[in-house]
Amino acid sequence: MSKLYFLVGSQDLYGAETLKQVAADNKKMAKFMDGKLKDIVRVELLPTVITSASCIEQIRKVNDDDDCVGVITWMHTFSPAKMWIKGLQMLQKPLLHLHTQANEKLPYDSIDMDFMNLNQAAHGDREYGFILSRLRIPHEVVVGYYEHKETIEAIARFARVAKAIAYSKSLRVAMFGNNMRDVAVTDGDRVESQIRYGWEVNYYAIGDLVKIIDKVTKKEIDAKMEEYESLYTMKTKNVEAVREQAKYEVGFEKFFEKKGIGAFTDTFQDLYGLKQLPGIAAQNLMAKGIGFGPEGDYKTSALSAVFMKMAEGVKGATGFIEDYTYDLTKGKELELAAHMLEVSPAFAATKPVIDVLPLSIGDREDPARLIFDSVQGDAVQVCMTDMGDRFRIICADVEIVKQPKKMPKLPVARIMWKLKPDFKTGAAGWLYAGGAHHAVISTALNREDVAMFCRLTGTELITIGDDSTMSSVAKLAEWR
């Protein structure tokens, strides 16, 4: 089970009795937070930091514990910040600065200097906040009494992001084929991706996968078909084409298990040994939390895996999507997003259907795929681009809507949305920012989740939403 350590600062100027009370308060607070957050992470208390040596000792424990995804810090009393410098310089996990108190209300009738010295987070946290800023340590700040619902919700958000960052650092991405020929925005610096986010992105020949697929047994295919039939409605009579996809998925699962893969890409330009472009196989894997990016787009693949991890336990859907075409009816503009095949059934508003229909790209047999209309609601569309000297994340607020009319001749899963604050501003902002046509769409996450991920990973962020204006998005053209 993932955990957050709770590390509290004080000092010994006020005597043993004060430190004894600090320890008791810390224990009570850690127990409360653990009870509230136990479905996401466990919260474990560390000994109080009162010297530089004790800070170093506790930070080493934070770093060395593989179950630890981050640390919550708070200054119960005044804790001179120079004692935190060496420890903080060693820290390798996400950090939350919790600005709170052990007491909610002031005891106006009895307050004295002993109480003031014991409960002075307003003093101590400013000292600590300065050193975090001076050291330029990425961190999150949560302000409020620790028992308040909104404070716990903010800590829970940090916990989910911290878990996603921990997962990111161990993520391995398989590229079956390379980036689509002549395409720019989906490419990127895989070495820098590993340095900054931990993603190990490696190429694998499609033939290595095909060797495993060719050994998939009839029994294994039958079991996968039972899974499909329990989840989806079989519309096609071409069952053999569906069985081919089932075989692919079993092959992918075996390959991923053997190599420790959490995300993958493929490309219609490299299908040697496959009869179809993976359709249901990729869609069903996405529904299970495996990241995906088409045409060799490793950044979207990895980002979708990380964001799906971040969204675990949160109501909603998260996965890959591609910008496709518009309805430009004046005042009612909508975007239709889809892909050739690969949209996660996590977005399905009703039970998806399985069908086998022609695909005009890839030069292979007609592939089996899932077809459905999407859920509705507020969402974020997020993409990552490589700007040469840095990665940039662009996050746009959108509203997923019901499609105005049926699309009986469009044989793919699809999602329709309104851009915010309006079509022209939203679309212009995305273009000025250099946004890609591949992205992650999520009804589970929001802009604050994305912003926190960017703060804690040192990633440049551009946001587009109700607070955007044409003037503000035009200034994005000045970014270099």
C-alpha cells in the first residue's frame, strides 16, 4: 500500500514538555489523516525534526522507502529553516507543505505565551516556506485546519498525484514501430523523458510481438472472447476477425507482463506479421489502465498511463483521444474527436458493440473494433509537446456533449465536445500553444490535478478555459 510520511518540525528552545505535546499532537493528526485517506494512501508519522541531523535521518527514510510516494511537512512550532536545508536537498519524493494547526480555535480566555510558542505555525511555516522557495524545491501548499473536509480533499488530490508520479518513475513504454514518418508533434526526446519523468521508452520490433501472438492457444482466445461477450454486444457475424483481435490482446498481455510494460504505441506503417491493425485489443487494454498512443506517439501513451493512475478511485473516464473534425454551425460549434479504432470503452455511454468494417489505412484486413457514443460532462483535454529545450503540457477545459444527430456510417467510437470559453478562443489558444492532435481526455481529472502534476515535475503548463480571452491566448504566440 502506498504511503505518505508526515514529518513535523519543531526545536528544543521551549523545553521537553513542549516537545512532548508536539509529539502527541502529531500522532493525533497523523491518525486522523490516515483514517480519512486510507483508501488512497496510508499516512505514517515520523519523529519530529528538531536538528539538521534528525532532518537528514528522516528524509533518508522517506527516500529509501519504496512504498512512500511523498511527504507531508508542517511546522508545529517555530522550526529554524537552516536545519532543513541539507535534508530537503536530498529529498527525491513529492512534497506537500501543509499549513495548519493542531487547534482549530484560539482559547481566547486562557491563551498565554506558552500556548503561543507551542502553536505558531503562522510563524514557523513562513520560515519553512521561505527555505522551500529559496531552494527552488517543487512542492504543493495546502492551507486550512487539517480536520476540515476541503483540507482533506486537497491532501487527497496531492496523494493521487504523488502516486501517479511514483508510477511514472517506474513506467516502461513499448514502441512497436517508430514515430509515424514525417510527423513532427508526436515525436520527442526519449532520453529527456526518462530524465524528467522516469519513462523508459524503448523500441521493439513488431516481429517480437508477432512471435508471441502466433503461440497464443485456442483456449486462451476462447477465454478472451468470453470476456468480450460479457462486456460488449457482438454485432458482427465475422467472428474470426474478432478472434484475431482476441489473439492480439493475449499476445500484448504476455509481452507486457514479461517486459514490465505499462504503455505502448503502434503504427499502421509497421504491421508486419499482423492481419489487422489492433482495434479491440488496444481498446480493451486501455480500459484496464494500459497507456496507448497511435503512430508511435510515446508521449501521449505514457501521459495517458500516468493520468489513468492519477484518476484511480475517482468517478469518470480517462484515456487517449484525437482531434478530428468540426461542426462549424455558427454559435453551436462542436468538435468531433475519435480515432481510426482506438478509443477506450471507459467513455462509453451505453454498452459498446463489436463490429468488423473496412479501414482505408494500413493495408490489412478489416479490423474488429468497439463502436459507441460517449458519456457527457465536464472534462479536460491534455497534451504534451516537446518544445526542443523543454516539455510543455497544454490543458484545455471542455464540455463533452451528446452528439446532435446519429452517425450511422461512422464506424468508430467518438466523443463530441464544446471548447471553452468559446470555440474561437479555445481553438486559437490550442493552436497558439502548439497543441498536438493527440491528447488525453478525462472526465475524472480537472485542471488543478494537471497543474499540480506540472508543478511537482517542473513541467511548463498552459491552460485554456473559461478564464481565457482572445487577447490572453494571442500572447501565447510570444512564447519561445
